[in-house]
Amino acid sequence: MEPLTQFAAAKYISVETFRKTGAGVRTPVWFAEDPAHSSVFYIYSAPDAGKVKRIRNNPFVRVAPCDFRGNVKGNWMDGTARICAGEEAQDGQVLLRRKYWLKIGGDFVSRLLGRKQVVIAIVVEAGSHL
């Protein structure tokens, strides 16, 4: 099996970001695959969330398919994360809304409450599964 095919039917991925001490922190999140680049996943978060702060400090991440509780269901793969801006952020949001219709309602509520979101692109290194 190709390492990236393990994500095809997954609804969640566990994203492991790293503290300055090197300790990993795993978070289950919704994700959407970029149809033009199967090794690019988009996730979203509050701009002040811990994972966003850790990504700004260290873009190295690991990802694996998981269930909604974060129980890993596949192999870990290395990746590099970046905070998206402009058109890429908008495209990432569109892909996420297409995959998760509940996100549309969540986005509406977030706008009403004045909560912002950032989109994060994760580029997975295809030969990096553990």
C-alpha cells in the first residue's frame, strides 16, 4: 500500500507538533487533501491555539490517520506545516467545507462570535512513514 493511500478514507488525522523541549503533542483534527497535490493536507485552527504556536516555532510535524478520539489507525508520516494566507487559505477552507458539511454551520457561529481561524497546510513527505 502506498503510504498516502492510508488517508483516503480517513475523517481525522492526528497531527503531532513539537514543543521547544522536543516533546510531541498530538491533536486529532479534520483535514482535507489538496486534489492537485495528494501530499498536501489542509487543517484549520484558532490562531492562538497551542498547535499554531508550536508550528510557528517548529514547522516539523508528523501525521497519521486516526479516529475522533485520536487513536491512531495507520502509520506516522513526517511533514512540514505552514500557516496559509490569501488565496491558499481560502482554497483550504473550501476543501474543508466540501468534506465536512458541519463546518459550514461552525464557521457561521464562529463569525457571529468574532472567532477567527487560520488554515494550515501540511506537506507530507511521501517516503517518510514509520
